[in-house]
Amino acid sequence: MIHVHQFPCLSDNYGYLVHDTDSHETAAIDTPDGTEYLRQAELKGWRITQIWNTHWHPDHAGGNEAIKAATGCTITGPAEVEGRFPIDRIVGHGDTVMLGETQAAVLDVSGHTNGHIAFHLASAGVAFVGDSVFALGCGRMFEGEPKQFWTSLSRIKALPPQTLLYCAHEYTASNAKFALHADPDNAALQAYADEIAAKRARNEWTVPTTLERELATNPFLRADDPAIMTKWGGAVPHETFAALRAAKDNF
């Protein structure tokens, strides 16, 4: 059985420690702030034995060195981390990693960066998606191209609808504003946006989210919906996605 401990760090990141209650192994999902991860692990009485990086950006792998120095943990991540931050094992799409007896499938979700991966723990019904997809949004396309990113999002869309998506930032309120602009007639989206506004007013988190809810409301995951395609002018979904992403970049 696994337990996910979520906590805020840096300005708007979420940190995650995933603890296997049988083996007592603990994985740090990304490392935006090594000191805070070590502090949180100590508070929980856990020892970090692994790091799983989703991509190379410093707010996702910048704490690798400090945590490894303190714990001797094993660091697993995509090839793009190598040469930038410490890493022990390189993984890619189709590989698996283990936390005790719990298996995580590695998914290629590139587009935000060209080597971005996600970790899907099917038995636990959770996925750690980094900056590939957010509640009501997706990552900025720093390195990838639209067709590649849409293929990545399609992999996420294909997960079981009840999957909990643990994304890496609290961007939901600002994402909701663009989503309402992109898809103003979506009643489910309006209800979701109202809920988000109420949560943030109470300083509550909006992450994790469920894939089922994102499939109904997130315009980037709905780039294959005929109504969205008509509104945004794409002949095929990745063209619609490109139009949406460009509009969000300038929103």
C-alpha cells in the first residue's frame, strides 16, 4: 500500500513523497527544494530511498544532489536529466520502476521538454505528471512541437478516468480563466471554475485532480472535441492544440 504526502514548496510547486507502507521505501517525486523534501521526510519519519524525476528543469531536479548526499538514494529519470543533475538510472516510455512491490509505468509525455516522462501507478490509481498537464491546463511548450505534445496528452487521456493526476504546480486559478475563454459554453467547466475560486479563497489546494474531470473541462485535453476544433480552427486535433497553446501563451 502506498501513501502520498503532498506539500507546497518554492513559490508555487507541490512536492510529493510516496511511501510504501510494506517495504518502508519512500520516493521523492521530483526535487524542487531538496532541503524541504528532507524536512518533510523527517517530519513523517520516512527515509527517502529513491528520486523519480519527470524532467530536467531545476524546479524538478535541482534538489537531486542534496537529497542523494543526505540519504544515498537512487535517482531515476529521463535521459535529459543526465549532465545537468545527478541521476543513476535512465528510463523511457515502456519502462517500469518499483517502490517496494508497487509498480509504476513510465510514459513519454514530452512536449513541455523533449524528454518529459510521467509515472503511472495503476494499482494505486495515481499518476505523477510533472508539468505535462495541469488542472485545466498543460505545460508551456518550451522544447516540443504540437503534434508531439498532443500525442503525449493522448497517452494521459487513455488512462483510467478515475486516475488521480498529481501535477507539479498550483496554477489552477489562472488556468481556469483561460479555460473559460477557450470554452465559454461548458457548464461543467463553469462549475469547476467556481469551485476552484472558492477553494483558493480559502487558501486550499486544487491538486490533485481527476482525469475524468479534466476530460470534461480541460480545453487542452479536449482539442479533439468537434466544438473546440470548430471554435479554434484546427482541421486535426494537434492543430487545435497548437492554436490553444499559442493563445494561452499570449493570454
